[in-house]
Amino acid sequence: MHGDFTLRKRAIQVVVGLLLAADIGLAFYSWQLSSSPHTSQRVFDEQAVKLGVLNNDIKSAQFIRDHMPATRKDCEKFEQSLARESTSSSSITAELDEVAKKSGLQVVTLSFRQKEIPNRGMAEMTVEATVSGSYGSVVRFVNGLQRSQRFYVVDGLALATDAQPQAATGTIRVGLHVRTYFREGA
């Protein structure tokens, strides 16, 4: 009986030792898991958003690449539609005077500055003008420029100072900064 008790005691010690070894092993495994990098759901969501943005950028770039030949043709067609440089300031003056007359404005001052655009075969003409008339006529004038056959870019409008103190009531002076383009050559 005494041998039976010793055997039981040894069996219990072995089981307790095994449980203790398993506990130590699980503690080590738990420590390894907690120290290894863990990615939270928020990080995954942020990365998914970034991936979506990048995929949209790729699609956009592919669309641009696929449509580049048509865009080049449109640009060449636009450049060919521009008037020749030899008709520059005189034709602009005539057109601005005509649009101003239709709008009910008076062109007070008009000046031009031309700049060549390298490697494009084009020239940019900057027009500085001061016009005088009612607010409605200024709006009609700008609308007339937008509807013109010639390509105008209205860069700015500014209320100009009036040199004539006895100007009619409701008359304003507006300074215009406008650009247009010409093909080089005769």
C-alpha cells in the first residue's frame, strides 16, 4: 500500500509538472503574440482607402493615355483655327471696337503687347483696354468677347479711375486684361 501511495504521488507530480510546463509554454506563446506587430482594423481601413485612391489614379492615367491622340488632334485643330500673326493688332482693334459698339460701350484706351511662345509656332497678344459705359454694357461686352470667333481669355476686370469728373450718372470705367493667340507666319 505504501508503494501504491508512492506511485500515486509520482503520477500526481508528473501531471502537475506537465501542467506547469504547458502553462509556461502557453505563457511564452502569449508573450510572443503580444510582442509581434498587430494590425488593427483601422489601419486596414486606411490602407483600403489609399489603395482605392491609387487605383482611381491609375484608371485616370490610363484614360488620359488612351485619349491622348484625340486630345493632340483637338489641340492641333485649335491651333490651326487661330488667325495668322500678320493680322494681329489691327484685327483685334476692329473686333473690340465692333463688340464695344454693339454693347453700347466706348473704348477709351487700348494697348497691345505681343510675346512669342517658344516651340509652338504661336504668339500671345496681351490687350490692356479701358472701356466706359453702364454696368449692363460692360456685361454685354464681356459676353461678346466670349462669343467671338477669336479665342479670348479675360484675365481680369478692374474698376478704373475716371479722369472726367462730369461723367454721366451710371457710367463706369473698367480696365480689362485680355489675352488672345495667333499662329506665327504670314
